[in-house]
Amino acid sequence: MIKTPTNQKLLTNVAVVRMKKCGKRFEIACYKNKVLSWREGVEKDLDEVLQSHTVFTNVSKGEVAKKADLMKAFEDTKGDQTEICKIILAKGDLQVSDKERQAQTEAMFKDIATIVSEKCVNSDTKRPIP
């Protein structure tokens, strides 16, 4: 007989936003594209951004943060999970995969190369260098 957890919720298309405060690490599970939209002010609905309104110490293992730790680290929120999620979303570090980081680097390299090529002018003919 195979025993499987019945209350386990598998998170797919997950982006982890981490924040370290008071020596503890807090994480929330979000949708990758929606985090950037939220930070730019495009997305307003918090339910569209977060996969769950729970604050974790480790999202991948499913370890939920203790209420006492949350109260100590985020005193001004009075333990309100939604407000804490908003703070972590705004100030936390978004985990980016290797492929995404590589794509961003390549895009930035192309942008810089385009700008440099537009600025290059032949001093004799005063025309752009092809």
C-alpha cells in the first residue's frame, strides 16, 4: 500500500519571494509574471499575485512561519498575513531561474550593442558606421 499525503498542495508555476528580517527568512509563493506586474503597479488584485496568503519559512518544504516570529519581525502589522505578504512582495527578493537570468543578460547586451552602434560615427564622412 502506498501512503501519500492527502492535504499536500502542489505549487506549479511558482516564484518565491524571500525576505530576511530579524534573523529569520520569510517566503511567499507567487506567480512569476504577476510579481513584476504588482511591483510596477499594473496588477492591483493580491489574489492574482499570490498562490496562497500564507507566509512560509521554506516554500518548497511547506514549512509555515510561526506566528510569534511574524509578530516579532513585522510588529506594525499585528500579525495580519495579508499585510505581511504585501511587505514581502514590495521589499523581498524575487528568485530568478538560470534561464531567465541568461535571457535578461542577453537582452541587455543586445540593447547596449544597439545603443553603441547608433552612437558610432565615421569622423571623415560624418555617417554612421554600418
